[in-house]
Amino acid sequence: MRYAAGIDLGGTFVKFALVSEDGEIPYKDKLEIGSKATRDDILNTLKIAIEKIKDFADERGNQLSGIGIGSPGIIYDGVVIGGADNLNGWSNVPLGEIYSKAFNLPVFADNDANVMGLGETVFGAAQNCTDVIFITVGTGIGGAIVMNGQLYGGYKNRGAELGHFTVDHKGVECNCGGRGCLEAYASTSALVQRYAQLSGLPEEAVNGIVIVEKFHAGEPAAVQCMEEHTDYLGHGIASFVNTFAPQKVVIGGGISEAGQFYIDMIKKSTFSYAMPDCSVYTDVIGATLGNNAGCMGAASLVFRNCN
Ligand SMILES: [Zn+2]
């Protein structure tokens, strides 16, 4: 049995786990990253996380095949190029070089959403599929494309930004500097904003859980904004279906755990917009790995790329 260190770097935590090739997690933990953390602080926290995994593995007599890291930003050839705006100084970071030297192990790194999508494909909702679209709905919208069993990120891994697919070409401004992106309409933040607007409540008093509760209670504002939210998502996803003809579209992120009704609403919207010939073999389903998707996907980078 092979084992890998799976590291999931986020804006507030480093989650990390020892993961076996058959998807068992004998050990996992997390370390906080303060909002003032510098580049060196983050690098040091990652190092501590890897040491903890290695110590645990050594004690059990498990040899690590390598280290997998999921990180925000654009990542190519083990280097974080940039684009991770919520981490201070997180650009031009040669993760592969730093940790392969420090631990004398192969290191593989990719964008956090890509890694989660790979995790769901190898160990989760889209097991045994070769063609998968993964969407994570949160503060923003991240995405991953698995094509012929491999992550596809475009030339030098700069693409697969599925949250920045345009749904309204003259639409509202998006965080990316563009206009009318799916993320600007269908992220959880956009949902909260829209609900606050419709209900007159302050945004601070609203979150995804509150909206879902009120939706179930049949409150008109909640019903309207959930219908709009899932309609936008389905509209965007339909274009991904028409382009990639995936076997599964996997929906992740906190709100995807609201219940099957949420996935069903997105699915209905998706099929109402997608071309029937493109979507014959497609299903829209919820993610199953939850918080473990990042670590498991990072570990599967190792299993995929090491002999
Ligand atoms: Zn955008």
C-alpha cells in the first residue's frame, strides 16, 4: 500500500492528512494561518504540517511516496505563479523545490479547486469516471476539468477558471476584473447579497444556512433568490456540459451540503439549458468527500504521478 502526504492550503487553515492509496485517512489535522501571516509564516506552517504527517507515518512504518499540495492561485510545475489574493506574498513560490529539498521526497502541487476535483474523481462522487466537471460554490466559484482521466488546466495550467465563465457579457463587475462572470451571480456571497437586497436584512445577518432554512419555510424572498441562484448555476454548467460532455458534474462547497434538493434544483436548471445530445451521459451530483476533498486530491496527485 502506498501512502502520501496530502496538504490543503486555504485562506485560514492548512488542512493536512496521511492518505493511503485506497483512500483511508489514518491521520489528519489542521493548523491556523492568521490573516497577518507572511509568506515565510505560511511556508513554515506547511513545513510543520508535512513534518507531523511524516512523523505519524514513520511511527506506523508507512513510507511516504511523496507530498501533494493544493494551494490557491495559478500553479505550474510546482510553482505558485500568482493569483492567490487572500494569502500575503503568495506569488512566485517554488513549493516543489522547497519541500522536495527539505524532505527528500517528490512534491506535486496544483490549484486548490483542481485538487478537490481530482479528489472527487479518484475517491469521491465521480469514482470510475474519466470525464468530470467539478464546481465548488463558496465565497467564489472554483472549478476543475478532468478530461480522459487527467486534470486539464490549459497551457501552463492557467485555465479551468470555471467561475469566470461569462453569463452576462455586460453584467456586474467581478472580482477578477471582468464583468458578468458566473461567480458574480452564483457564489454564496452573491446569494447572500441578493437575499439581503430582497429581504431588506443587513448582509451581516444573513448566510447560506439562514437562506436555506427560510427557503424550506417557503419565505418568498428566500425562494426567489434560491431559484435565481440555482438557475444561474445551471446556466453556467449547461455550457460546460455542451463543451465537455462530462459523465458527472460534481457540485461541492459548503452550500452543496444543504441537501439533495439543492443539487436537484441545479440539475433541473442544467438540463433545461444544455443541448440534449451533449448531456445524454451526464449526471449532476453532490460532492461526497466534504472537507477531506483537498487533502485526498492532493495525495492523489502523488499516486497519479509517482511510479
Ligand atoms: Zn470573474
